[in-house]
Amino acid sequence: MGSVWQPSVAEARQGHHPRGGERGWAIRGTGAYLPARRVRSEELSASMGLGPSWIEERTGIRQRHVAHSGQAASDLAAAAAGRALAAAGLDAADVGLIVLGTSTPDELGPSTACRVQALLGARRAAAFDIAAACTGFVYGLQAAVGWLAGQRGPAHALVIGVEVYSRFLNPADRATAALFGDGAAAAVVGPAAPPYGIGPVTLGSDGSRAGDVLIPAGGSRSPASAGTLAGRGHTIHMDGRAVRAFIAGVFPRLVAEAAEGAGIKPADLALVVPHQPNPRLVASLAGEAGLDPAQLAIAGQDVGNIGAASLPYALDRAVREDRIAAGDLVLLAGFGAGVTWGHTLITWPPP
């Protein structure tokens, strides 16, 4: 007869519990933070010498938020994480892991996740960053689920996406300055009884396309120098046509893969939460993906492209707007620089 692991009284009080197939992992709370300053697209268009509706007509973005000079990525991330913990009814002592996706860290090292751990006072938490660009939140969910399943410790993890893109933009480059904003969003991952929870996470990448979107200077390949600063090598460079083609191909494919893997049709999905580098473009792909536009959680019109925070921000907004109920099938579909992509299908848990 097989044995069953049971926690001691002391372990139970500390949050230790069995990790195994009898337990799933679900999103137990979400939260987001946006800097106070807003820049409307009409204002930004005027600064570029464009017509007032130029940006919104092409992207669907009405405004974006910009961090003030004293705010770093960790500040935004900690604020979002605190709200996610409050939504889950937890505090920092309940967190065993902080995994943070970003392309705009506080510094090249240490990890921004460690900065967040200190700001939250989450002394029991391990912490690390994930550099998967706009797919960072989906990559982070995989890391969190894998970590929780193999550890004995606090039974919850924080998965955070954050960007402060405004520090890395060339205001004269309409291809990037028109799209990006600052913001953070987070989710608490914790135990859930089957059938609820996060399903298999599928991830992918194609490093041959790393040059499609990148910040070319400041790393070991092209260290910061007077020359790289003069050439604006520390700002985002993007091949707009290549990125648009990538989005148009990858989003419908991710929806099809997820539906086929679950043995359902795209129409059976209660909600699809995609990354939104260009909300108008992503929304226009609904039909090709076999979706009704009403199935999409689109929020980029109010924040722009906030990278690793884009998907979790749209998810948090959908939660706050009561668009998700227990038992709903919710698809998260991320894609971004690298290039990278990933998806997971969640059976949303009851409170």
C-alpha cells in the first residue's frame, strides 16, 4: 500500500503542503498599477508633427501612462503585486516565489524581482527575472507552476510583468514612440482543486528574428559609450513590417493550437487575453482566429504596449469588470521580441 505524505502541524502552519497530481495551480488574485501621468495620442501626434488622429487611427491607442523620473520598474511592480496580494487575501509572508518579466529592468543586475522582494518585505520568497519580452508573463506562469510543484514552502507565487519603456524611446521615432507605455500587472498563483487551474503551458521562440525588436546598446555586445548614446543605441529599434507580419501569423496559430490541444473549438473559449502591441491589429485578427470580437479582452487602447505587463493588465481589467466566472475557459496568448510566444488555457477557479 502506498504512503501519503502529510504535513506536520508545524509545516501546515508555515504553509507546507503536498505537491503532486492531486493538486492544481490557479490564479488566485490579480492587480495592476499605472503611473499617474497620461499622454493622449493627440498630444503625442502633435509633438511628432502629425495630424491629431494619426496614432489612434493606426493603432487604436488613445493614451498611455508615463512613469515620473523617480519611478523605476520595481516601484511599479511592487505596487501591482501588492494589489494582487490584497485581491487574493494574502500578504507578503505567504509568497514563496517572485518571478518578474521585463525588458526594462531597474539595472542590468541584480534582478528587478529581488528589488520587488525587498519592497514587499517578502522575506521567504525566492526571486528572479525572466527576459522573454512581451511573452514574459506566460513564461513566468510556467516557472511559477513548476516551482510550486517541486517545493515545500509557501504555497503561493507572484508572477509580475512590468515595463518602463519611456526611458528607452526615441521621441522622434514614430514607429516606437507612438506605441509604448509604462505599467505593471501581477497575478498570485496558488493551489486549486481540479478541474480548476492553469493547464499545460506551451512556449516557443525563434532567435533568428532577434533583430526584429531590440535595444541594441548597453549590453556585452555593444557596451554603453559616448558613441552608443549619440546614436541612440539605448532606445528601442523595431522593424515594424516584420513585427506586424509576426503578429498576424502567430496569434491565430496560438488560438488554434490551444483549442486543438484541449479538444474544443475557439468559440468555446469564454475569454481570450492576448498581448496587445497594437490593439487595433490584434482585434482585427479575431475572425481569422475563429473568434468573435466579444471573446477578446482588449485593453491596449488605454495603456499602449506595456510589454510584459500587457497581457496581465488586460486580464486584471477583465477580472475587475466581472468578465470571468468560475469554470470559464480563459486563454492567455503571449508573443513578443526574441521572438517568443506562449499560451496556456486556464479553467478559472471559484473564489
